[in-house]
Amino acid sequence: MPNGKRRSLNLVPTVLAFFTASIALADETDSSAREFRIETFKPEMNELVSNDAELELLGDRYGLTEGPLWMDDGQGGFLLFTDLISDAIFKWTPAEGNSVFLDDAGYSGDDINNAGFQAMRGRMRVILIGPNGLTLDPQGRLVWCAMPDRRVMRLEKDGTRTVVAEKYNGKRFSGPNDLVYRSDGTLYFTDSIFGLRGAESQQESPYREIPYNGVFMVKNGDVTLLVKDAELGGDPNGVALSPDERYLYVSADYNRIMRYELKKDGTLGEGKVFIDGETSDGMKVDQRGNVYTTAVWEGEVRVTSPEGHRLGVIYLPRVDTEPRVQICATNVAFGDADSKGLYITACEHVYRLQMKVPGVRPVSDQRS
């Protein structure tokens, strides 16, 4: 919960850095107007969602939303999602709407001058000071990427916070980004540069301790490096498991998605390019094994079969008014009692779309 400490805000040393190029949600987002629609490439797409399905707006005016996660509470459930600018985990319920679930969830210190990542959101120069990906561990506890704190954290049942992972070989991570648990308790997460000040163009930051980004595994308390960015083909971001847990999907360099076979001990086997030549960020899978990937700048959710065939695309709406409203697509999650609600975090907005096929949810909370 909030620690009540006053934060020092002296942004003069970083003003120039705000105007440098950033790959994180820069002004590259298309600002031309567009209505919401669903495009079908293969007949299987019609089995997943109706062409006349309506996109429901759950909230807007956020900073930069990410990490959606559906939670069951015995009273209908609720959605959690992060805000990379507001440094909070938000909660949405059908009955009560939006509220703050957890404050200081990304950066918990008292001086932000050397924390967070400089980026652009629409026309605004911002600091990404908040948390990123969310999931549940097999015991049903909330686990998240406290990106600017450069840690993976867990919320205990009594409200206290526990560090799950913060170092590899004695060196601090640069910014945990996304994460997923296997049913045996093995945790997979990606580490990025987005927790570091001064890394706006992906150059070396003076605060960087691990000289590469990578995919890591936490098993029985031990942290293992699985693959570096150079071997992956780019900086890792989103991560997901196939429904049978045979494969690990990892988005790389906003330009491809890799699929790795998983060995019994949790380490990676053979890796192959699953999707190439297109942007991708967060991802989830449905119970048929279809992969739902988000294209940030394009504001799209793309659906691909386990065989790698594009089934269709969900196009989020866009407006061309000023001040610029940024509707992107950062991540998705399945929720509701039947796991058929597709929740989409979209920069300033959060949406819900009714699907026909249930999605895969964290291993502690599966639905048949």
C-alpha cells in the first residue's frame, strides 16, 4: 500500500532526454480516425468472435495502461490492470467501475530522478514510472513486474509485498516487463531496458548492471537466464505459454514472435520464428491455442492459429481530435466467469470484447 513518502521531482536534468527518440509508444501511433471493426482472414475467426460484436469501453483518461488480469472474488470478479505513468494498479468491477487497487507498484522509492523510462504518449513527454505485467502464481497470489524498481514482486494475502526476483548473478535487472507461470510453479519473465532512466534510445544507461536483455526463469527460488536478446533476435517483451505448456511464446524487438519448446526442467528447447516482420507487444492464448498479439502503434489485436496462420484482426477505434487521444494496444487478457471476455489495455483506454471461445487464464485460476 502507499508508504506516504513525498517524492522529489527535479526534472531539469532530464528535459532534453524527453525530446530524444523513443521506441516506447512514440508519436509513430497513427492519429487518423478509424471506427472499431473486426476483419476476418480465415473462417476460424468467425468461431472465435462475432463480426457484429460490440467493443465496450470500461474506462479512459488513464496514462498508459498495461498488464490486464482477471481476478475471481466469489462476487462476480474484477479486472486489474497497470498504469505505466500513474504508478498504480487499477481495479475495475462491473458494479463499481474504476478504483485504485495498489499504489507505488512500479517505483516505490522517494526520488524519481533516476528511475523510469523517458517516452512519449501522444504529444506528451512522460516518464514510465509504473508497473507492467501482472499474473497469478499457483497459490493465487498477485505477482507483477515492478519495472522501475527493477524487480518482480508478489502481493501476500496480508497485503505485504515480497521480492520474487531482482538480481541475476548478483546484478540488478534493468526492468522486468511481462511474466507467466507454468502450472508447476516455474516463473518465466522478460527483462527490458524500460526500468532505466537515460536509456531512451536503447543505448547503455549508467545504471545498467546486466549488459543485455533476456528471458529468465525462476524455479525453486533460483534465477536462470534462458536466452539473451542477441540470440532471441531482439529485445524481449511479451511472453505467454501454450495451453498444454509445451511452448513458450516471446515477442522480440517489436518485430517478431519466437516459439520455444519447453523441456521438462523448464528450460528452453528448440526455438523457431512463429510470426515475423510485424510489431508485437503483449500476448495471450485461447484454449484452442490461438495466439492473440497486440500491435501497439497500429492499435490492433491480431489472432494467429497455433500453426502460424493469421485468422483475423481486431481494429481498435481511433479519433483525430486535439489534444491528441492515443488509443493503442499494449496487452490483452481473458476474464469473466466463462473466460470469454477479452480485456484490452489501450494506452488511455481499457476495453472489453465478448468472445465465443474461452481463453487461457493463470494456472491458479483456469476455467474449462
